[in-house]
Amino acid sequence: MDRANISADLIAKAASLSGRPRAILADIGCGDGKLGPLVASKRAGFTYRGFDLHPQRKGITPFDLRKDKLEDRYDVIALLGVLEYISDLQSVLRHLRDHCSFLVVSHVSNRVGMSADEMAKLNWTTVLSKGAFSSELTKAGFSIVEDRTTTNGQTVIWLCEVDGQQGLEA
């Protein structure tokens, strides 16, 4: 829940930065959609749209980030606990960049050096340090607004803005 609470705070901050009274949030890899009520509790005006490889409730759109493409544009896209499963980060990040103004993304950054067996047990393909993941975000065309680390020190959550968005009116 720590990761979700931090993410909800950063999403609310993105809503404030966007200047839009009712922003649209795409939560990719949402599972059961628990981030939606957390964001709502922050009094951030969002329309929530959940996507997941294996939707866990009605109203969640089936979506495989490795092969499906977003059709719409969103004010904020959230990806929590997703990119560890993606080997082609740049392709995915650039696709997301073209469909949002802000990105809130988490990555387990304190497990660098995991053995291949450990990664295989989790079905992870990518584990990067905080600095290496930050570089991937920048290379994909995002500016890092803020990052926070969970209390256990394992996961970093970034709030990013698409380069060139700062100062623009929504």
C-alpha cells in the first residue's frame, strides 16, 4: 500500500500541474483498480480508466502492454509494478509518452544484481538501479518532476512530465 499511497500523492500533484479541473487517468497494470479510490481520496479530479493483462473486476479493460497500443490520450498514465516485466523499455516508454502529459511509474530499484533464477521466479526481465531507470525515462522524452522511495527502500516512484509540457496550458 505504501507504493499506491505515494503514487496517489504524485498523481494528485500531476493533476494540479496540469491545470485541468477533470483530468483523465489511465492506470495500466491496475489489477483490481485499487488506485482509483486512493486518487479520489486525495480530492484530485480524475476520470479513472483501468487496464490490466488479467482484469480482476468489471470495468477494467484487458490490455497487454507488450503488444497492445493505447488509442486515446490521457493526462496521466500510471504504471505500478509493471515495467519489471518489460524487456523493451524504450519502445514502451516512447509509446506512453505519445499518449500522456504526465507519467507516474514505479520500478524496483534496490534488487539490482538479482540472479537469473530469482528474476525468473518473479517473471521479471528488467531490474535497473534508480539512476539507470531515471536515464531510461529521460532518454524516452520525459522530464523527472519528482521521485520518492517506499519506506522499505525497495521501490522508487517517479512523477514525470513529457518534455516540452512545462508551462503549457492544458
